[in-house]
Amino acid sequence: EPEVTQTPSHQVTQMGQEVILRCVPISNHLYFYWYRQILGQKVEFLVSFYNNEISEKSEIFDDQFSVERPDGSNFTLKIRSTKLEDSAMYFCASSDNGYTFGSGTRLTVV
Amino acid sequence: AQSVTQPDIHITVSEGASLELRCNYSYGATPYLFWYVQSPGQGLQLLLKYFSGDTLVQGIKGFEAEFKRSQSSFNLRKPSVHWSDAAEYFCAVGAQYTGNQFYFGTGTSLTVIP
């Protein structure tokens, strides 16, 4: 079964540093998403992306966040200047007529 | 407002016992409903989903869920729980049309005792 692939599985970064989380969505999917899950909390929507632009974003997705589809296969989430509270599991998802999540990247900001 | 409620934060069952995890939703359009399972430190694994048709859906690992529109519920069941089922379970609702965000419940943590 096709999968959404996320790399790295775990990233540790220093506060204030930029970090890029990478995702390879399912190849024929058209919609892409990022969600995050702070430890012990529920999964929260960050942003959705379609046709090379953001289609919806939550209030969490402020100016320090950006998304990009740099080529035909990758979908990235950039956090410009990480804060301690950005520590979370970040999930990428893609959809066409169903929704598939990646296994997540655990981001730890120290 | 769109929301998902999982009223049980934590459930403990004995191995071999039956299980029911509750999920209620509030959604302004025709809902697509999902159950995901998450082991500690791991990603989200889809157990089952409901789009339309038969309101009783079968999933992986012996799980099933029943959609009840009149009660706005989508409860997850398993007739006989295994120790390996211990995990966090999330119910989620989304729109019929792709491109819209999903709304997740806060999760139910399942402990299985021998």
C-alpha cells in the first residue's frame, strides 16, 4: 500500500535555529497537510496545501512557519526560528479520495 | 463548530474482554469518520474509516466501528482485546471533499491487563 514518508524520524535542534521537516506524499495525491501533536495532547491541524499554494491554515501556523513543494515529490515544513514550545511530533498527510498520514517527525527543541 | 469528543480519557480492560471506545462528533457537513491508533512515540495508523454505505465498518486488527447519524457517534469496538492493543486511540472527522482539515479527538488511552 502506498505510504507517506517523513524524514527525519527524530530531529533535535537548538532554540532559535531553523529546521526543515520533509515529507514525500503519495504520488498521485493532490492535497497535502501538516499536523502536529504536542506530547500528551491531541493532533492539531497546521496547514493544507493544494496546487502550489496554501488552501487553509490554523492560528498555530504563524509567520515562523512556511511550507513548500520544491519539486514534484517533496513537501516541506520550515520553522524559521524554533522555540521550546515547537517541540512536538509533526505529521505530514496527503489525500486524494482518502487520507494517509506519515509516521511523523519528532522535533525536540533544546 | 466542528469537534470530536472522546469522553473516556483512559480505559483499562482485561485481555480477552470486549472493548468499546466512544466517539461523538459535531460537524456541519457530511462527515468522513476515522479511527487511528498510536503506540508510544509512534505515528498514526489507520484502523478504519467510514465514508458512506454500510454503517458498520470493519478495520484492521479485528476492530469495527458503527456510524450512528442520529447520535452523531462513531464508536470503536473489538470483541476480544489482545495485550498488543494497548495504545492511544484517536477518532477524527473530516469533510466529504478533500482539502479540508481533519478534527481529532483528544484520544483514549487503552491499558490491557493480563
